[in-house]
Amino acid sequence: MNAILSAFEQAKHQNTAALVGYLAAGDPDPATSRDIIFSMLSQGLDILELGIPFSDPTADGPAIQAAYQRALSGGARLSSVLELVKDIRKHFKTPIVLFSYLNPILQYGAEKFCMDAAKSGANGLLVVDMPMEESAELLPFIKKSGLTHIPLVAPTTPSERAKKICENATGFTYLVSMTGITGSAGLDVAKASALTQKIRKVSPVPVALGFGISTEADVKTLAPVTDGIVIGSAFVRAIAEGMEKVNKNGGDKKKVAATLGEMTKKFKAACRR
């Protein structure tokens, strides 16, 4: 059993949904990003989803777009993300999923990227803009490298197509809870719950629900009906707000890391069924 599936099994054994936390690698700067990640992992994050900064994201909302810009301005590149993964792996065994758009991977070289990602200590790969029809140019290298594949299924995906998409899932299936971009408001918990049950029937691996989940109340409501909860924009916004206070009033950036650790602890507690 791979590390990601093991994390879901452990969460299930503990009667909780797995907490998957998304961060843009290198946001707001390399040192603070590292502190934030270490703080979150020390507070029980089950799976780290690490975004590779990209200048032209399409599925991500304003909060994550701004995080990418901060990271890129601070020198974050695909190669530096892999170095960050190596550093994390020296201290934590927590599974790491690399979240990327296809363009940076193709520029790096698909096979080289997958092999280097696996060597760095990454466990899985999620490529947000890779449709099923275009996946043949990357899936063989994912399999060869030993990485797990995490596909995306949207709420508008027809049932038969969702079934075919899930056939290639080896880590978990990322179920988008609502139409729109990351950080969108208006999560319909009842619809998200029904959608999760539908996809669970065709997915050979656990299903994690993401997009629009930003409060402990959301997590408490959804935890009993899904295998995992993905929190992204809420963490990213907290980083931006914390850094704004630091830049305006002065202070220690490590307080931002501590805040993210506390958020992780509270979200993880809310995952209990």
C-alpha cells in the first residue's frame, strides 16, 4: 500500500476524515514557507498538497494566484520546490502531493520531472489542467516513477466519464465540490455530500472533497460523508493576512507559521466523525 492510501487508512482507523492541506510552495518567501509547512505538519496534517507556482493558473482563485506571485517573486521555481520536498522529507514522513499545471512539467520534461519528484520524496501528482484525453503523455511516467496519480472530478462530470477518470486514480480522487475557482463562496453542503457518495461508488481509491471548504463548520458537516477534506484557500488567505500585519506593524514572521499550525489543529479536530 502506498503512503497516501496508508494515510487515508490511518485516518479511517482513527474515525476521522483525512485532512489534506494545500499551500503554494515558497509563499510568502522560502524561509517562511518552510516554517509554515513544518508548523502544519507538526500539528497533524495528514497529507501536504504542495502547489508548484505558475504564472498563468486557470482553476485557482485570487488568493492562490496572489500566493503564486509572491512565491515567484521570492525566487520559487520547479527545481526549488523539489529541493523543498527533499528538506521536508528529512523531518517528516507525511505524504506529499505535488499540485501543478501541465506546462511547467512539460518544460521540465515529463519523464525527468516524475523521476526527480519521486527521488525528492514526493508521493503523488495532481495536474489540474490535464484532461483524461491528454493524460497518456504523463501517466506512463507517473507509474514508472512510483508516484501516485490524483485525478480531478468536477461536479459537472457525467457519470460514465467520471468512472473512466477514476480508473487511473492510484492515490485518491480529488472531487471538486462546486463549480467555479478555488476560494469560491456558496458551498452547498447537501449537494457536495450527494456528489461524494456518487463518486465513491466508482472510485477505486479514497475520495477527498475540496473547493469552497473554508470553515470548521463545513468540515464537521462533510467529514462523515467523505474520506478526506482538502483545505487550500483558507490557509493561503491566512498567510496573506498574517504577512500584511507583519509588513504593516512589524513583528516576527514565525507568528504566521504558528497561526497556520493552530488552524491545522482546529481543522483536524473538526475532521473527527
